[in-house]
Amino acid sequence: MELSQIFFLFMALLALGFIYLNEKRHESPVPLAVRLLAGALAVGALLGLVFPLSYPTTSETATPQTDFLIFTRGTPEEMLRTSTNSTRRATTDTTIAQRYNIPFVRDWPTFIEHHRQAPFAIHGYGIVESQLNALDGRAVTFHPAPIPSGFVSCDWVPVLQAATRLSVNGQYHNTTAGDVKIILLSASIPVDSFSITEQGIQPFNLSHMPKQTGNTLFELAAISGIDTIQFERLPVSITPPRPLEVAMLAAAPSFEYKFITNWFEQLHYQITSRIRISSGKFSTSRINGAKLRMGDYLAPGALDDVDLLIADDTELAALSSAEHTHLNRAIQMGMGLIIRLNDHTNRSPLSRRFVLTNAADTTQTKITLTANDDRQVLPPLPTSHPLYTIKDSDVLHPLFYQGPHIVAATQAHGLGRITGITISNSHTWWLQNQQGAYTRLWSSLVDQTIADRRAPLSYKHTHFPTAYSWMELTLESSPNLQATIDQHPYPMRQHEFLPSVATMRFWPTESGWLSLNVPENDDSWLYIYRTDDWHAARDYASMARNEYFFKQRKEGQNGISEEKEENPKKPLPNWALFIAFLTGSAILWYASKDYNRNVI
Amino acid sequence: MDSKFGRQWIMKRKKQWLAFQLLAKMCYSIAVVTLALAIVSYAIPTPYWTYPLACLAAFAILVYATGILKVGDKEITSMLDVRFPQLQHSSALLLQPPTLLNSLGRLQAGRLQQRLPDLDSRHFVNHRSLYKPLLSLFLAGALSVIIIQHAEKQENVVPVESGLPMKSMPDQPDRAAALSDVAVVIQPPTYTGLGKRLQNELSITAPIGSSIDIQVATSAALKQVSLVVDGSEETPFSAKQGDSLQWSVSFRPQKSSYYQLSLDGERSALYPLELTPDLPVSIQVRNPIPYTVIDFGFPEVVTLDVSLTDDYGIKHAEIMATISSGKGEGVSFKSQQIALTNDIHVGKTAKIKREIDLKRLGMAAGDELYFYVKANDNSGQESRSDVFVVVLQDTSELFNMSGLVTGVDLVPEYFRSQRQIIIDTEKLISEMDTLTTIRAQQRSNDLGIDQQLLRLRYGQFLGEEAEDAIGGHAGHDHEHQGLGHLPQEELVSHSKLRAWQNHDPNHEGHENHAHEFERGETTEVPVDIETLIAEMSHQHDRAEDATFFDAEQKAHLKATLTEMWNTELRLRTYKPREALPYAYKALRLLKELQQKSRAYVGKANTKTTPLNLEKRLTADLDEINGSESTHDWPTDHAAEKTRQQLSLTLAYLSNLNVVQELDGPGASLLNDAERSIMAAAGDEPGKYLNALKALRLLKDRQTAPSEAQLALIEHAIHDLLETRNEQPTKKRPVAKQDIYQIYFDQITPR
């Protein structure tokens, strides 16, 4: 009890004492007991205003409750029509509220507080995450709406580097009787398509090599016959290509190195190559302004800025132990190493991580490589040498297969990666005018090996954020607590346990691209969708989130014994206390009229 | 009755008469003027406002000349007296006041006045008097319409001369505001045979070499009008006879491009100027095949079947033939030209079918004819066909042993046998006259048996171990193997023979089909479905595939066996003279087969540096030095920058569909894109000009960008940008320390 409250209590007691003595001294037609009661009422009411009183609620628990119907977007019309005014119902959707004259829930926390004991039955696509979290331990049943037709999910990489393939994967819910064609459009030109011939939720996959640079909107259309059923936009931010710094260590001049060097030159990569031309003699070249100088000896720190090192196993084996230490350190700090594995004997310590075996069929003249990630089969590659294969192990991530055998694989080493490849004549593709296969192989090898030392800004945000709805943004691995969106600063809230994670919420008011700037990071872009974009996907996601939430809660409730909550207390309304005070005071005033008469 | 009544009656008749007369004169004057101006407009453009003026003038002249207005009351009364006998030639009395008349005059006037109401005025003037003028008007109008229509037709075919009326150009949304009329006259080159063409559109498509005359009429007087080609090349229009409303320019474009009209410095929209190229004559030779060998005994004639096509007309065609005779150093060439012009009729296409007699060209056995077809079109462009080779087989060459002596002889006895068969057959033919029929037939049959044995031995190379399948003619492919030309009875007999030879007389049911054979009920096509499937499908256990030969060699060997079979058939049926061509053909095919198994590498002189034996194997590497080089990949920075700008523009345009508002950076990007598209439109106006127009409209911000407009620009830029190959990128960050996040996710209940 605070001092002020003690003071009030003391004053009240004094007032009560005064009233008692005063009323006892005077005579009045109003009986003394009534006057004392009135005085106690007035002082009690006054105390009640200072110390709020509450009383237990028992009215709703007295009788069994029927479900309180909550209609969300997507509730079947049949359900809405059949629900009558007599049933307790409310909606979170303004359209439903207007059309069917159903009360609209403006403030969700107040609403659930008001109907604390009523079990909820949520119909439709469900409620948003913050509303779900506010439900607490309330009894709720979820009645999902039928799955919406159209694009129910779609994923793509929102930030791409130029000359990287855009890959779009998703699911389409086909409710039409016929076929549906999914078309990816770039610059209003169809660039890839996928036919969905069966009904139900069907996966699709589209890809395209973009020609744009910058913030681009690709388009996705679903066409049935000549009718466009759905049309959605895919925002992708395409950044200019960043050249790599590449080093090469070759045991002897070869066409394979020549072609890789030529290709990297065209891509404006900075290349430093050292080719052994005789015992202890090297030919070195620096291309496109490469700063690295590789003499006869790999100096400590020489490879610190190198993104990728391509080396023959024979040449690595010829390095001194000190050079090996430097190389090891560079890889552990994030450099990528591609080793051209070519022999069983005389192997370097790094290449021994790849166990080589002879391919079963050594007589074949052509080999066919299959990519592990997308199962793409590359054109046949003529070979004149026996092919070595890499034995599979737990630490390896296979990249390319020849039949069932691994011919290229990668594994982690510190922060960097080491990739081994046993193919030594991939340049033959280039000679056969199959540059696509060549670039596919080497792009995949290099992509899987190199890493970006300057980590880009990593963030997550609400799926398909739209204008006029809360968007939650979570920055990962960023100690900054200040972000700027479209030049407006927004404070960030640090995570309770993870200091590098910060979240913020903001309310976009218009659709389009918004720049996101976090200190010490490159500018990023967010796209705010229009309210009618990706409806089916958002509804499907909402439904899945609700179903998951209630399923998890049900599993949790089964494990934990139910706690019986006491009857909640309700505070005594102030107006009642005020009236009581007035009543008491009025009685005392009426009685005091006679007092004045006595005093002459 | 009032004495004035008579006068009033006469005045009324006068007015009626005047009205009818004036109406008639008006009709005549309109008729005359319409006809006259229609004739005049045939040569000189006549503005329509001249018509009413001319009509008024003609009417005035007519009225004045006929003196209608001078007709007075007396003349009217005279006319009334003539028309109405009831007036008794005294209607003039009615005009005079009664006071001036004597008593008789007053009496007569009084009588006349009483009669006047009974007179029908229609007898004096009525509508019939207008028949003639109206008929004249109708005729003149009809004639004028015919004349004007004829003149308009002429306008479309004859060149637009100075002063000829120009038709109004159909409304175009983007044409220059000041242009009221446009006429473009395209005069294609004479050799195309196309006539002059007049159009009212400013989009021009013309054959290359055409002369183009653009005539424009402006709605307001201008100081200068010029033609701007490709945005830079400016040619001034010349005003017609000092008139600042009508301008013309003539030019002969050399390449496709686009142009604008500059009216007092203000440039119009862009118009394409596409020149259709004159393609050379397309030559298609259907016969002969590129390499034709005419075997011994076959007609030495080659059938040439050529079709020529040109877009404007073929002028000349000929065969350029070269005959090569002799061998080695003694080879000689003789060239000839065989004109085909007679076979070309007037037109754009020609189909030529001609037989070339090789003997008439002077070819002998062993000679080779190389020829190609050459054709010129009307503009003199020359085109040639591929070279075709026709070889007359030299039988003596087949007996040349040089290849066998020097080369690897795989199966020498087989080749000798085939030659021997030919030698023996020729000997038999030469001795035929001296031999008895039985003896000749016996020798022929013996040769047939030899041929059969040879065929069987060759058949082993194809995996044909039983005779039934030998030669690939086991009742299924005569058409393909060269028996298609044989008469049906020969096929049947061959079938019978083979069937009977391979027959096992002891098998079950032999009796039945022995009768069938006698009845001649054999078939040349496989009847059961399994045989058909076996022929069409790939089978691993086929004897034919179990050989070391590739598909081409097998086909060649099969063809050889077929020819051997043909020889054998004729020898066995005692026709050695007919068998000889087939025997030669079989021998030639065998020789070719033999040659194909060899590889020939020409000798070349080489001069190697002599080895320094003193340094050899000393392991001295002192003189081997490492090298260090530095170089950069040559980059076209301007092209690279343009490419980057275009790719940025493409991305920007994709957003413009949503934003619908052009901003400053966007306008700058569009300026750069405009330059690139303009350059491309210069080369391919048909492809890029619409995009350029759309881009300029967008830049002018006259309207909100439409989807179609943006799509046009996007398509053009998309086409200008080349597709990139995949390129490695840094996709994975190095320092992403997500282990704490993963740990937190694991311990946090969901």
C-alpha cells in the first residue's frame, strides 16, 4: 500500500468518526441509524473511487456457451447466409460486414476480452498472426474455407545478380475442367511456359535468363484457352555482375586452362595464373588488372583477396608445407578452391579429402554428365582418358554425376569450400560450339565453391506485403538498430535473446519499390504489392498458418494438464460509486436541515 | 367589273411568264457550266466555289442575251392574243385607261374583262415549258459525273503532274498538323516491269532502285519544307511556282530507313521507307543427283530437270558444262555452254526439262561431266546452282589391278571371280554364234552358278548364312534393291525358284504347298504381321547386324549382292547379254567398297631442325626462363555502356506499367534508349520504327503510357539486347553466423 493510499484511508476514518459524533449530537426526524449508514456509504464510495473495487463475474459460466462465429475472408456464402441474427457472430472482413450486416471486429484484443468465455469458431481463410497470438488459451475451432483457385504459392529469389538464371517455383490450384498454361513474361514477351493438365494443386517450375538490370517486374500469367485467368507480378531486383578475382596454379600448360582463362577474361574477371613450364620455372600472367603477383613462392597473405583458386592436384602436391599452410588459411577464411583431380599417385593433402576410384567402364568414348541440383543432363563429352570418379561420403556434396558415379563434388573447409573435379577436357564443348554446356558446368562449380566475404544484408519480411497492412521486417546478422525505409528512419527492436537480430513494423501506404537502407550495408529494395495482388497465395498461406497454429496448440494442450481458471473479477464502475456518494451525501444534507433550525 | 381588273390580269400573266423563263434560263446556265467545268477539271483542278459563280455569270449572260427582261406589256399582250383567240387581238385595250378609249374601245374592253375569268392561264404558261431545260440539266449533270469519275481514275494511274488535284490523305493520328494533302509517286526501276504507283500514305514500301516523288500540300503558307532521312540527312522540298502551299521532292533512296517531314523546322512523326531487295534467280535442280554414274550398257543420257524462280523476271539461263577426259597428267578439260534461254518464257518462273546427250557432248567411257546451271535476272544479277557430276563408267578401269597390288587386299579371290565372270560372259557372248543353243545355255547356266556361289560368299559378310536371306531380297525389298524395274513375271519366277531351292521336301505339310508352288500362288510381300514388325523394328539378334561393317558399308554390300543376283538371274535364264551391265555394276560397287576401306594421306615434304646432339639428355634448363605477361580483355566501353543503359531501361519500363508516371531518371534512360532504337530503325525500319514512335509519344508525355505502347518499346529493347550466358556469381555469404539462430529455433517451443 502506498503512502498516499494510507493517507486517504486515515482521512476516511477521520471522516467516519466526525460523522458519527456529529450525527449523535443532533436530533433529526431521520433516524440515527440511517444517517450513520448514509455517512458510511458516502465515505465508502469515496474510498471506492480511490481504491478500485472489483467483483467476480459468474454470469457467463453459469450456462453452457454456444460457439461465437468469427467470419474471416473466404467464408463460404452459404455459411454467411445461413447464420442468423440470433447467433452470436462477428467478422474481421469489411466486405462481409457490409454485405451481410454482421458486426465488424475493430479491436481484436478488446473483442476477445469482452467475449472471454465464449468458444470461437473461426471460418474462412483465418486470422492474422498477431490475432492468433492474442487468442492465448481460448477454446477455438478453425473451419478452413475451400482452397482458393490460382497461384497458391510461388517462390523466387528476389535479389539476383545479372547473368544469373531466374527460377520460379510454385503451385497452382487448377479448378478448371481443361488445361491451364502458366507463362512467365519478361518485357511483355513470353519466355517460358508450363502446362498444367490435371486438376488440383499442381507444382510448376519456370526459368529465364533476364536481360534487365535494376528493379524489374516480371509477370506470371495463367491462361486457359484464350482467357487469362490470373495475372501476377514478380518483383526482382537485379544487380550488376560483380567480377571475381581468380588465381590459377597449373602444373603444365593445357587447353583446359586456356579456355577457362579466355572465358573468365570475357567476364572481366581479374585473373592471375602461374603455369609451370619446367622444373622450378613458371610462366605467370595477370589479366584485367589483377593485382595479385604469384612468383615462385606463395607468400603469406597473397591469397587473402582471392575469391577462387583453380589448381592441378599435381601442382598443389608440389607446393611446400609453408605454402600449404598459407593456402589452408586462405580457404578457411573464405576462399574457394577447385582442384583438378587427375591421378591416384602423388596427391596433395587437400585433394586427399576426395577418395578417387576408377570408373567401372573405362572403354567408353563419351561421357554424359548430370547436374545434381536440377538433374539437367549435359551433352555428351568425348573422352580419351580413363575417367576417375569420387567416392561418396557424408561430408561431400556431389555436384555432377556420370551415371551413378560422382565426377565433381564439394565440401566445406573452414569458411571456404574445396571442390574436386575429375573431368579434364570440358573445353571440348566449346570446340563443338556447345558453350552453354561449358558455362553450365563451370558456373555450377564456381558458384558452389566461392563465397561472398562481404555478407549482404539479410532480412525477412511478411510474405507478399501489401499497402495498408502491417509489414514486419526482421534484419538478421545486423547489430544496427536504425533502418531507413524510403528515407524515413524507423527504430528497430532488438531481439530478446539474439543480439544480431532486430525487428521493426511499418505501415506502407502505397505499392511499389521502397529502398531499405541499413548503415554499413548496401542499399536493398522492398516491393510492396497492391492489395489485389497474389490473393490466392496470401489466402492459402493464411489458411495454412491458422491450421498449423491450431494443430500445434492442440498438440501442446494434450501434453500439458489443463489449468482451471478462477472466475475473473470485474472492476466496480466509477459511476456507481459516485451515485452512492451522492446518495449518502444527500441523506446527510437532508438530515442537517433540522440541525440549522435548532441553532438560533 | 373594275376596269383595272384587265390590267392586273395581264400583269399577273407577265410575272408568270417571266418566272418560268428565268427558271428555264437558270437550268440552262447550270447545265452548261457543270458540263464545261467538268471538262476543264479533267486538265486543271477546279475549286468547287467556282461552280456557283460560273452559274450566276452564265445565267446573267443568258438573260441578257435573250432579252427576257426587256419584254414589255405590249409583247405580253401580243403573246396573250396569240394564245387566247377569245381576246380577239384586242387585249392591248385592257392596258389603256378607259378614259383614253373611244366608246367602241370601251365596249370591247368591257367584253374582254367579262371573258377574262373564263380563260385558263395554263394555256399561256405551264410546267411543260420547263421540260426542255430540266432535261438539259439532267443530261449535263450525268455527263459531268462520268467525266469527273474518269478523271479520278486517270489520277491513280498517271503520274501526278503539276496542278493535278491531290486526294486528301486518310486521317492519321500522327501526321504533321500542317499537312492537308499528300501524294507519293513511286516509280520502280524499268527492269522490274512494274508501273508507276500513286499512294496517299506516307509509309513507303518500294522496290530497291525506285525513284520516289513526294508531293505535299499544306494548310498554311510555309517558308521551308524538307525531308529528313534517318534523323540527319536533310533534303529540301521545292515549292511549286512560288506557291508556299504545295511542295514536292524527288529522291532515290539507296537503303531502307525512316524519314520525317520538316515543316518550318517542326518535324513530323516518323515514316518507314522500306526498300524490298531484288533477289537473284533461285535455281532448284531436281534431276540429276549430285553424283551420277552411268554404267556400261545404260543409255548415255542425263535428264536435266530445273526450276528457276525470280521476283521480277528471268533474263538468261545456261548450263556451264566441263568435260574432263583422261587420267593423271594426261587429263584434259573441255568447257561448253548450253543455252537454256529458249526454254525460258516470259515470266517470273521457268521449268526446264532437257535431256543432255553425253555422246553429243563428246564424252567417252571414263570421262566425267561437271556442270552447273547459271541464270541472270532482269537486273543482271547472276546466280549459280551447285556443281553436278556425271561419270561414264570405264569398264577397262575395273580391271585395273593397281589398287589390289599396292593396297590391302581383304578378299582378293572374290574380286577376281567377279571379273572372271565378266570376262567369261563377254567370251560367251562373242562365241554365241558358233555354239549350239544347248551348249550356250549350259555355259550361261554355269556362269550363273559361279555368280551364285560368289554372291553366297559375299553374303557371309552381311551375316547371311542361309541363301534365303542373301542379297537382302528375301521377298521384301526388290523395289529398294533394284529389282523394281523388272517385269512381274521375272519377280515371280525368281521367287518360285528361290522358294523351291530352299525347300525341305520332308517337312510336314509339304504336299499341300508343293501344289501351291505349282499353281504359282506365291507372294512377293510378307503376309504375316510378325514379319512386318520385324522389318520395322530394331532387333538385336539379326544376323545382318552381327558384323563389323557400318550401316553405309552394309548398304553398299547389299546393293552389290542385288546386282550379283540380277546377273545370276539373267545368266540362268540364258540371257548373258542382258546380264553383262549388272555384272559390271556389281564389279564397280565392289571396287568402291574396296576403295572405301582405305585412307589416303598425301605426301608432304617436311624439313625438321637438326638436333643438337651435344645438348641432348643433359638436363640443362638454364636457357629456359619463366615469363610474365599482363594484358586486358579488349572492351568496347561505349557498347557496354549502351547495353547497360538498355538493360536498365527495360527494367524501368516494366515498372512503368504499374506506376504510369515518367520521372526524371526514367526520361534520361528513355533518351538513351531512343538513340539505340533510332540507330536500329535506320537498318530495319519495319521492326523498330513503331517502337521509336511509341517511345517519342511516351517522352512527350502527351498521354499516360498504354500497355501496348510500352510493350512495343519493351519488345524493341529486348531484341536489341543479346541474351547472356550463365555466369558464376557469389551466391553464398561467407560470414553468416546463423548457428545461434538455429540453436534458438531449436529450444523455442512453437
